[in-house]
Amino acid sequence: MFKKDPQIKALSNLKNSERKRIQSQCQTQTGLTSYVFPSQVVKQTTFKTQFTAGTVFTDEANVPIWFKEKFIDLLFPTVYTCWNWPDLLPVVLAHEYVVEEKVVKGANLMLPGTVPPFDPRCVRYQMVGVASTRSPNIVKAVGIVQLDLPAYSRVIGETGVAVEIVHVFDDGLCKTFKAKVEPPEPGVSVESDSDEQVSESELDTEEQVQSETPKTDPTPGADLATDLENVAEQLAQLHTEDVDHFFTRSLYYTLTQDANFSVPVTSSNFVSNHILRNLPSVDLQQVNIKKTSWRKTAKFLKHFEKEGFLKLKGKGDDLVVVGVATKASKPELANFVPYRVGGMAGGSHSGAKQSQDQPQRPMMTAVTLYKPISSAKDFLRALDLKIDHLFTQQELKTGVDRYIAEKKLMSPDNRAAVRLDDLLYTAVNRAAKKENAVRTIPRAQIIAAILKGNFSEHFVILKPDGSPLFKNPLKGSIPTVEIVTEMKIGRKVVTKVSNFEKFQIDEQELAEMLRKKCSGSTTIGEKTTSPKTLEVTVQGPHGPAVIDLLNDQGIPTKWINFVNKLKKTKKRS
């Protein structure tokens, strides 16, 4: 019913008598006499979609709780109401993959995707909730039963629509009312017979996506490590062993989590662009290579070469990292618990002083993941990787390096090049024109070529506290907020902000914040250029102020694109 955002009118409070009448109707319809509305104030408004119209009822916080179609008395509870009242509706269980990848994305629940036995109340035309076997108490959809489900003890080989879906979590209704209510914690999962299950690879999709997202939230396992979040206050008491510990964990982070890391890499590049950047939020004037027991970059690298984490080439201080250990070969890497990196906190005395005087604002972070396309399955099986999985670049690189070593594909004439066997030849040249296909490729270029033709890019944005900004990884590259300062007709200068809604920033709240920060009037509209997204305009040249405000919301400057059209371009002579 709400595959697209419905059009709604302004909310108005229900009269007390009307509120009691609707509540009584909900109790009678569901048979749950103990049900009550979540607040004394209940609001209503009308909605209109492409195919139907009706009424929505919300609580005091404007979270939709019930809705009904026009000319029909049947009231439908929203998933938010079902979460608060688990016994409100009989529940039809389905496989996790079916719920998350089919039902939530707009499809009806088909009979083969359900899991018997069924609740005796799930007869034809009965209103039910739909939940997964992994989280049986969390309703993700509401619909009407189309078959006599208790009559089915097995569903394999059967056909037909089991439940016609009318509302799902995060559909157009949820988005229109901007309900920021997350599902409760999952309860005990329900096991189904093996002959009733869909493929194991499908059911594990979401679990594996979650395992790919670095756990930046503190966990019980993280207690074994230093409390990296609050360590800046204790820097004055750090000993050499503590600084060594920071650098060791930064090395582990680089080898397991840094998507930009690849070998070969020079020693100076390795330390400056990876080790130092992957330290926690510390002052580099007090935590640097000279404060370690190794004192020099070369000694630091040679120590970890002896420990088996790195493979080096070169003499003296002129070293190149040409190989690294993997999670399979080193238990320290397999058991490593990621943390939130702080970047380079300060490179000079003035910067260090400033970082102490002005604590760093917590920022969002992002992880880029790669989802294989269907034609990449043979390639992943050969690398002994799961086909229904989202990978980091480092994981794929580790798998490719292992495959190259096992098949002995290094070129004997040039160790920096790889001779492609049939499998790698297909994977590397899938996106290339036939006349540009190659049989030998530099090792440093092989991952980029494989990713281009066999994987689609996804991303996960993490809040400053480490929790995901949205439930599932989104397709595409990490978005950027667009800021444009320009002069309108009449010589009025305005600053426009767009593409902010992907970071879950409400346009009304943004307009209010800009109005206060910039002391100027604001308007909310739609971009005139494609793609058609929301745009907030504030009077005056306020680009830096907008960037500062977005930083306060946790959006780092690297995700902000600012264009100042007021600057005069130099004329060519």
C-alpha cells in the first residue's frame, strides 16, 4: 500500500470521545481488551497514494500507530504498534532472507517462503504480522492471509500467496512521518526443519553483512585492550610500553581494516599514510615513532618482520613492504577488535596545543563494501570465499594473494607482475574490451580490475558512537553534501545545501539551525537539477558556517563539497 511515499495533510488531534471509540474498535478487532493507545493525545490525518486513500492515526510524537482505507472500517496496526504489543496479531514466520530481501522490499509473502507450523488463527482473510525465524517477536510487515495456512504442514512444492502485504517497516508511511523508531532487540530464534529451509547462503546474508561492518562500539572483548576512547586525558602518564601498544594495534588495524592499504608500499608511506592515520585519537607530539622502543621506522618494521606480520625488501632505512600476514596465519589479527581511529591529531606544536584546548568533535565514519555480481560466483568459490557476502577490499585482496601464491602465478621475470590463469583472466578482463584484454598484469593493479567487473560498491555509515546510521548497506559510493554559494537574479547572494537527507538530517531541523547560525531567512525546496533532492537555501554567503554546522552533526569535511560561484574566474590571456 505504501510502496511510494503517500501524500498527507496536516495532523489534528482527535476528540476524546473519538479517541475512545477508535481504541475500543482496536480492542474488539484484535481481541486484546488490554490494548491502549501509547499516549493520551492521538492525532489523525488523511493520506493519498496512487491506488488508495485513507486515514492515519499517530501518537503524540507523530509516530503512526494505526491506519485504515477510505470506506473500509478495518484498522491496520503499524509495525511500531506490533513491537509494543507482541500479542496484538497472530504472526506468520518466514525465513530471514525472505523477510529482509523480499517482503520488506515490497513483495507479498509466498507460501514456499513461510515456516510451518502455523498459528491456528492464520486462516484466510485474517490480519497477521510477518516476522523472521531469527527474530520471531519482531514484526516486519502486516498483511492479510490469502490461504488457509493451518492446513499446510509442509510448504515445499506448494504455490500461492500466503500473505498479501499492506505495510512493511521503513516503507513510504514510515518515511513520510520520519519515524525514528528502531526495531527492538531480537529475541530467541526459531529453528525450522532442514528440508524446509532455503539455501544456507541466502539465510546467512544479513549475518555476514553485519560481520563485515567493523565493530566500533565497545564490546566485552575490547576490555582486553586499552580504553582508546578516553586515552587522550592520560597521555602525560604514558610509558614507552604504552606507545608501543598504540603502534602495535595500529599495525593490526592497518592489516585488517584499512581498505586503502595495499602492497608494495614504501616504509615512509606505510607509516605516514597508514600507521599514524590509524592511531586512536591521540596527540602525535606525544605518540610518535620516536617515543617507541624502536625509535626508528626501519627498526619498527624489521621487528614485525621477525614476528611474521610483514615481509620487507631493501637495505638499511630504504625498505619496501611487499607482503603482510593474514587473519588465517596470525591469531592476533583474527582476534583483533577494531576501534574508532582518530586520524592525525596534530603535526606541529601549535596543532597539538589546539587539539588539547579544543577537543575533536565526534565524526561519522564509513566502510566501503563490495557485493559480488552473479557472474563472480565461480571466482569466489575458487578463492574459498562465500558467494552471498559483502567484502572489504582488504579481504578480497588477501584471497587473491593467497590464490596467486597457491597457483604460483608470479611472473618469473618480474615479481611485481602476475601471469593470469583462465580464472583470473576472466575476472580481470570482464569489464575490459576484447582488444584490451591482458594475460599479464602488475600485481598492484589486479584488485582494481577485479572489483570493476565483478563487484558492485556499497557503503555503511557509522555514527560517532559506532552504531550503523541505517540498517543495511546502501549501494553506491559514500555520498557528499553539496553546498553552493551563488548570486540570484536581483544580486541576492544565497547558499544552498542539498543531499543531506542521506545522513538522516531533517530538512526542517536543518533550516532552523541555519536560520539561527547564519542569522538569515531560510527556505525549503527541491533542486532544479537532477537528481531531484531536497534543498535548503539560506540568504547570504555562508559556506564555511554551513560546513561548521554539518561538522557539528558528525559529517566530516571530506564528505562535503563546497562550490563558491561568487569567485571570479581568471580570464585567459
